[in-house]
Amino acid sequence: MTDMSDRVALVTGASSGIGRATARAFAAKGARVVLAARRKHELDKLVTEIEGQGGKATAIKTDVSAAQDVEKMVAHAIEVFGRLDYAVNNAGIEGQWAGITDLTEDEWDRVLDINLKGAFLCMKHEARAMLDGGHGGAIVNIGSVNSFLGFQTGSAYVASKHGLIGLTTSVSAELAPQGIRVNLVCPGFIDTPMHRRAREIVGDELYDEGLIPNVHLQRAGRPEEIAQSIIFLCSDEASYITGTTLTPDGGYTLTI
Ligand code: NAP
């Protein structure tokens, strides 16, 4: 597998769950890692952990829905490590679960601003840095099985994740001639704080007896397993893959 020791990877939403596991996986491959999220104290703990294992990492407090923050995040990556090779736009929220007649405009905006506009803002600045670097790069956005499937009371989340398909395919076509690949990873049920909150709402019984049996592998995934899909799409082994989706969901979306 690709030696990433001369590469720089940026991960948004690195303070928890899939983002944290992805940052650790990049560091394990030797990459220097830029960690972004709103909870800086969580990022600082991860920097200490990575550096304690001989890696290199830096943290920057970022709200991906704020254009200025995102611009500063990418500038920080270049300032500290001098280049940007990989960017993982993973930050996301599930929002409040509400039927369409109860969903407020504010909540719709909050979910779309973080999940969809956030990915747009991140790619805008990440792509600029990669183009300026002149050495290509790889961007991975994080969708969901809800990039393909709806669920009742989840319309804002589902719309944001569907939107990421169009955003990813369009930007991949724009950047391919410059050697920048852009792909979408669409996880199924993955055991993270977000997932645990959803499980609480659904209830243990419906979750264990109604949902998990539809996963062919009969279990939720681990964040580390999603990190490996992301690392693969960034690696040189995926050099001919762009504009596509990879769905590590244990077979869930194959089930009718
Ligand atoms: P998580 O544990 O709740 O982590 C979400 C991450 O996003 C946190 O690090 C959070 O950090 C960050 N974040 C949220 N809003 C942000 C903002 N405005 N600016 C910057 N960072 C922000 O959830 P997760 O399960 O790892 O989810 C990661 C991604 O995977 C999300 O896009 C999610 O939709 C997707 N996904 C998850 C599952 C699953 O089953 N877990 C399935 C499909 C897709 P701060 O709070 O510190 O800002």
C-alpha cells in the first residue's frame, strides 16, 4: 500500500467517530495530519496521541459551515505542513428527527449548512490548495446509505446526503484533468456517538431485531473499517477511481 510519509491529509470532524479513526489511520500510514472540528480540546488530545506515537499532527478549530473558518483551516494546513494531498470532508450532523410538517426552516438550514454547504466550502479551498501545489490530490466526501435511501423524519439529513452525490460527481469531473480525484464514501450503521444517538431514538429492540438483521454481515461497522475505505480511495492504489461511491455498509443496501 502507498507510503504516505511525504503526504499531508486533512480530516474534518476529526474530534469523534469516523473522522477520528480516519485521522489515526492516516497517521499510521505515516501521513502528517491536519485535524479540524469545533471541539478543539478533543482535537488537541488526538494531536498528543499521534505525536506520542511518533507521528505529526496539527489541530485547528473549525466550523465547516463558516466560510472564513474553512479558508483558515486550509491556510493552516499549508502554513504548518507546506502542502495538501488528501482531504476528507467528514464533518456532519444528523439534526433533529422531525416530520416534514414539524421540521423548522432553521433546522433545515443548520443540517444543510454543515453537511452539504460545508462540503462545498471545504472542496472549494482544498481544491485551490491542491491546484496551487501542482501535484494532484484526492478528496473523499462522506455521504451515507442515506445518499440513496430515505427515512421518515430524516428529510433534511437525507437531502443533504443525496446532495453530496451530485456535488461529488460534478467536482470530480472538473478536477480530474488536474489529477485530483474526488469520491464519496457512503457508510451504513457505524458504531459512533452519532449512531448511538440514533439507536437511542429507534430503541434497542427495533434496532437489534428490525435493522441489524437487514445487514448481511449482521452487525454494525466499526469506524476503523470506514477509515480503511477512505484511505484506499486516497491511496495510489485507487489511481483510476474518481467520481464514484464506495458503500461500506455490510450489505445493507442490497436488501429489499
Ligand atoms: P460523530 O461521532 O457525531 O462525529 C461527527 C463529527 O463531525 C464530529 O467530529 C463533530 O465535531 C463534527 N462536526 C459536526 N458539525 C461540525 C461543524 N459545523 N464543523 C466542524 N465539524 C463538525 O458522527 P460520525 O458517525 O463519526 O459521523 C461522521 C460522518 O459520517 C458524518 O458525515 C455522518 O453523517 C456520516 N455517517 C455516519 C454513519 C454512522 O452510522 N455513524 C452512517 C453514515 C454516514 P465537533 O462537534 O467537535 O465539531
